[in-house]
Amino acid sequence: MSRRPVGFSSPDRFLIYAHKSQATVYPEEAHKELQICIPAPNANYTVHRHSAIGGATAKRLEGRDILVIPPNQPHAIAWHREAAIVSLLIDACFIEGALEGKALDVRDGLTIRDAYLSATAQRIWDVLATGHASLTILEALTTGIIYGISEQANKSRSLSQREMNATPLSFRQMTTMRQYIDEHVAEDLSVEVLAKQLGMSPWHFGRRLRAGTGLSPHSFLTDQRFIYAQKLLKNRSASVLDVALAVGMTHSHFTRVFRRRFGITPTAFRQEEGWRT
């Protein structure tokens, strides 16, 4: 078995691994981030995973096949020969910022063949090889990969041989989750924490939440935070900073995301609400 060396880390945004792997097996794991694996053209590998329909599956892939694994999906990868690999773990917040507020909807593992994405991975490899990687350059290249994946996601082939919808969360489960979020909205909530409240794995929780709402756990949680924030903003005794902290955000991040979502600043929203009453 082998471990991946970290080529570049931007905390809470993305990790990039770039190295040559021997013929080896990476044991089963699940990441809270979206994982994108872009191998060299000579690669030959197999991905083993728990699919969106609940079963264990295996798929043999080649160097042209870019692998995309959604957050929290258990998987293992066996490399059948030595190959250069660029692998990215990208946080949901960075993806949302890169796509200007939109979530990247990857419901199951998928593969993509895209010359631009492969060329971008080679550029990342070259930048890291200099030993003087620039955050600005790697941000731009990672953003480009996110856009490319987003464009391809709807038309690319799923790793599943067939698609089946998950059962949506029940009304009681949704109520339990919303109540928990309201009571802990200022905390650093994670998919793992929310899934635990319903006695589910993060992977199956995410599938069932999306089946009923069309939203990823991150997008749903963000929506709930801003529903709560709007209620607080109507209470003029709390400052915008107080509201931001109450929903677990910094003032600048809260203001930026609020304006992107609603087309208006929190202060202007409060003024409009005051005029209406």
C-alpha cells in the first residue's frame, strides 16, 4: 500500500497531490471533500466503491479516464502499473466560490475524458515541480478544473451501470435535522455531525437529503443558516456582526455570501424590511 505526499495545501480550500505511484493499492477511504484524480495517459487502474445505489462495484479505467468521487463516498483505488497522478481534494466552500454560488452536483462517482482537464493537470504538475508553487496560479488552475468538471458532469457517464433514486428523508427526519441546525447554527457543523443525528453514514445521508431537496448537505446547511440569519436581521437590536457570528461566519464572509445569494447587502435587507413594517 502507499501514501500520497501532499504537493500543495490551502487549508479549508483544497489539497493537491502530484506524484508517481508504483503499482499499488490505496485502501478504502472517504473524503469530506470532492476528489478529482487525473492520471497520466499510460495509467491503468481500478476503482472499487460503494455506489449511489448501495452496492459495491469495481470499474477498470485508463489514463484518459479522469475520476471524480463525490464527498463521503467510500472507495479504494488499485494502480496496475506505475503512473503519474495529480489528485485534488476540493472543499465545498471553494467550489461554491469558483462557481459563483452554484453547487457542483456530482451524485455518484463518474469518469470524464477531457483534453483540457488533462492539460491543466499537467500544468499543475509542472508548477509543483519547480518547488516554488504560487497560490495564485494553483487557485486559477484548480478553478479551471472545477469549471471543466461542472460542464461535463451532466453529460458524463456515471460509474453506475444504472441509475436509481435514493429514498428522500422523511418529514420527521427533516424536522429533526432542521431543529438540530437551529440549535447549533453557530457551530462548525459537518456532514458527519448531521448524519449522526439520523443514525446514517455521511454518504447515505447526503444521497437521501439530495433526493428530497435537490441540494447537497453543504448547500442545504448554508440555506438554513441564511434563513435563520434573515430572521435575526429583522430584529434591529442585533448588529450585522452579531448575526454573522450567530450563524457561524465572519462578518466579511457573511456579507459577501449574503449579497451573492440575495443581490443585496445584509444592511440593505434590514432597511427594506424596516420600510415594509
